[in-house]
Amino acid sequence: MPFSALDRQKEIYLRGLSGIRSGISTDAVKLEENAKAHVSPRAFAYIAGAAGMESTMRANRDELERIRVVPRMLRNVEERNTSIELFGKKLSSPFLLAPIGVLELVHPEADIAVARAAAEFEVPFIFSNQASYSMEACAAVMGDAPHWFQLYWSKSNDLVTSFIQRAQRCKCSAIVVTLDTTLLGWRPRDLDLGYLPFLEGKGIAQYTSDPVFEKMLEEPEPSEQSAQKVNLQSIQALITMVNKYPGSGFINKLRSGNPVKAVRKFVNTYSNSRTTWDDLKFLRAQTKLPILLKGILHPDDATKAVDAGMDGIYVSNHGGRQVDGSVSSIAALPEIVRVVNGKVPVLFDSGIRGGADAFKALALGATAVCIGRPYAFGLAIAGQQGVSEVLMNFLADLELTMGLAGCRKISEIDVSMLGGVSR
């Protein structure tokens, strides 16, 4: 049965009449506050934090807020259609779920719970390169529902190739290459807690499930390893590391040394700051799947991506997690859309907290909009059900905003529906 915003609205009010209120707030600020109460301080810092003074994260919201919707009247919006076409496939809405790593920090079912919720509404889920469950496990619960794969370009091209081949076997519909994380941003919330989850073996399931990475564990590591102080916390971290590593038998895994080797190999391999535009030729040769470049903020980079044969642009500043003081994603979007000129789809994320935000991005030319932190907050509060409710709220908010603004379908949303922007 097709999703209906009015049915969702009615459901919430009727449940309220019976004294039943959801723990998943429709208010984005309260949603985040409620999620904070359900997770550890380290987990919340990792999911909710951003780079430096977090000015980029604030700018994402501030500049979305400055753009205003200008509703039009008497347009017969009784029938509303939120579907779009993307890479030759019809999607019921313009939403995708952005890749978020280490979701086990907020819920034990992590990516699996998100995959099930995404499949329920046929919203494409972009599997994170830093997932807590392998892409194969997530694809298995999604069936024929659309799913993509996010790729971090590691120092090993053999590993890059293996990830792409696995994504193809998992029937991923596209590869999203994240370009803005060749180095880890300066994130004070995490730094003040001295916490990086990967060092506990969390968020590296794509690696420990990969045959090429497994073979890489046999390679020697650089001899200069920092001495680790042995205390209760470091022992607990080792126990977590061993438990997270695939296989049975704690003692056998510990004796093999592979859990520690895997973390060290990941740290020394996961990202490659030497990549250049010329390297895209290698990537293009590995797959016929659509390739999108994520992290594009400058129109010249968008032009280069199209010229390099890439199939899509993903405008994003990583939710403010990488460069403090960066241009907001929404400010970068219009000029990128202009230079791309319809040659490839333009996806968008960073700062999206509701359907009205998505409406603004679509009006500025985005083909589709990716939801990030809000679904992680829903996951933290109520697992799969929490993600489902967040999705329903976004879908309902967008559909109602469309109708109230005078739009019957996504193609009718354009810059003429906005105030506070130059045209």
C-alpha cells in the first residue's frame, strides 16, 4: 500500500487520543536530545559531533533556515506524487539513507535494523564502508529493495577492487565514493574523550569479512608501534576487539592475534590521501555500476567529475564532520547544479532535519536528498522501529510541504517556490 502523509498524521493523532505517544519525536531537536539519553557519552559524541568549533554543522542548519518556502494557492493538490527516477529506476520518494559508520555504538542491530527499515519503505540505503555488519548481511535482509555501497578509497587498490566486486555481487545499484575523508577531521568531542571506535574493532566489518583484507593480515606491519599502557580500560578494549572479530572461540581468536592485527591493518590502510583525479580511471575500469563522488562542494570539482565519466555528484560536507568553517552544503548546491546542467544526478546531504529542508534542496536542483543523523537518532531510541518512524515522518513532512506549497509532484518543485535565494 502506498505511503500516505495524511494516514501517518491520522495515525499519530488517533494513538494520542488513546494516550499513546511515540518516543520518536517529530521535532528534530527533541529527537536528538532523546537519543542522547539512550547512548553512552562516547557514542553520542561520535554520532552527533562535528569538526572544530562545529561552525560548519551550524552553518548547514542556519543557511537552510534562511531559505524560505513561498507557498502558491489554488493549484489542486488533492493527488500528490513524491516519486522520482534515478539511474533508470523509479523510487517512491526522493530520499536515500546516507552512509553512517559504527552504528553499533547506538544499537546492537546497527546496520541490519536500518536495512530492514529502509526495505520496508523502499528507500535506498547506502551501506557504509565503516559498517558494523557486512554488506552481504545487510543485502540479505533487504532482498530486492534498493541499496548502494559507499567506498572509502584505501591504500590498497586490491582491497578497493574487492569491495567493489562484493558490492556488485550484493546487487548494489551504485557506488558512492567519499572523497572528503582522506584524513580524519579534527573532532573535539571525540578527542576530549580520547575515543575512536575503530581501535576497539568496531565499524570494520567490511574489512574483517573481506578475503583480500584477511590475506593482508599476513603482511608485516611497521615496527614503530606506540606502546599501549596496560590497565583495566585497555584490557576491556582488547576484549571488545576479540569479540568483534569474526569466528568462534575467544581464546582461539586471541591466540591468533588477528583481532589486533585487523585493527592495526585497518588504521594503516583505511584511507588514501594521495588519490588524484587521474585515479578515477582505475575506479571506472572496475565496474559498470553508476559511480557518484561524495563530498563535492566546488563547481570546478563537479565539472571535473562529469568530465571524468562519473555518473553522479553528491554535494555534502559530511555533516560538518571534516572541515570546520567549510561552506555549507546548501550554499554550494545551486552553482554545482548550474554547471552540471542536468548531465548527471545531483544528490545532497548535510543539515537535513525534515521534509521542508528536503523541499528546499529539491527546489535548488537536487535530484535526491540523503537523510543522515536523524535516522541514527531514531535507531538509538527504538532500533528498527525508530528508523521506520523517522522515515515515515520525513516522508509525511515532505508530502505535506509539497501540497501546501502548491506542488503535486517533485518536478514542480523549483526555485520559484523559494524566497531568500538569488536566481
